[in-house]
Amino acid sequence: MTLASQSTFAPIGQVLADRVLPGFRRAQKLPLRISCLGTISYAGAADADYRDRSVSLGEAASPEDAIALAALRVSRGDLGPGDDTVLRFEPRLIVIQDSALGLVLAGEIRAGIILWQQPIASDGEARRIIIEASRKRGMATTASGRGDQASARALRFGAALLEARLVDPLWRETAAELLRLPQAA
């Protein structure tokens, strides 16, 4: 009779490589920075006077804290660049980045909530997104060249929304796990 050797323990090197080291790498890229991308204009401005802007919303010590801070700021409508009543800011996208500017998570702002984008699952998917986003940015340049600023802005936003899925490989698993949690929905 032969006994099969079954081990329920993983080798220590594998545990370190798979579980411990990624946590250390993520910790080195803290704090996380939260920003809001949108368009800014003055009251009564024409389409050509709208500008894309990024507004810093703060920093957080963890992805969970960053999501909570972003949700709080969006729910309060506290996203603009200041208290200027003549200046209008239309928020479009929340972006969470690590200290090395790697994308942790991003989501579209719609009706006072954040629709977080699911991170990519493979390099092939990343290539497809990059190709499509580049195509949209090229179309935006063409639209801008012919004076159609509204279409150019919409195309640039469409490209940015696609790119919102290009989460840094270090954060992909964490982001996917966070989006599976009920409070992230």
C-alpha cells in the first residue's frame, strides 16, 4: 500500500512571493491620491471655452479609505475647484492613484454616485482598451480641428473612461476585490 504525500502547506517562498511581498510593495506606494476629472468653464461660456481640469480631493491611507472619501465628496457635491460662483465645474470621473501615479481605481460620476470601473483582467484586454482609447483620442483631435469642441470633449471623456479600467498590475486584485464588496456598488 502506498500513501500519497499530500501537503496542505505552501512553501514559505511561495507564500512570501504571492502574499507578503505584494502587500509591502503596495504599502510603499501610499498615500493614495484622489482626484476628480471634469470640465471647467465660466457661466455663459461657449463650447470652445470649456477646459478639462483635474481637481485634487485629498489623500487616503488605504483603497477602502480612498473609496469612502471619494463617495463622501461626490455625495456632498464637494468637487469643484473653489467657491467662485461664476466658475462652473462639471465632474466626470473620480481617479484614485498611488504615490507613483499608478492607477488604483477609477469611476464615472453619474447622478451623485460613482460607477467604479472594473479593472482589466489580462494584458490582451489592456491592449484592446489602449487601441480603442487611442482611436477615440484621434477622433477627438479631428473633431477639435474642425471646431466641434463638444464632440471632441465627449470623445476624450470616452477615452478616459476606457482608460479607467487600466489599473496598475499591483492594484488589480485589490481593486477587483473591493468592487465585489456590497458597499462599493
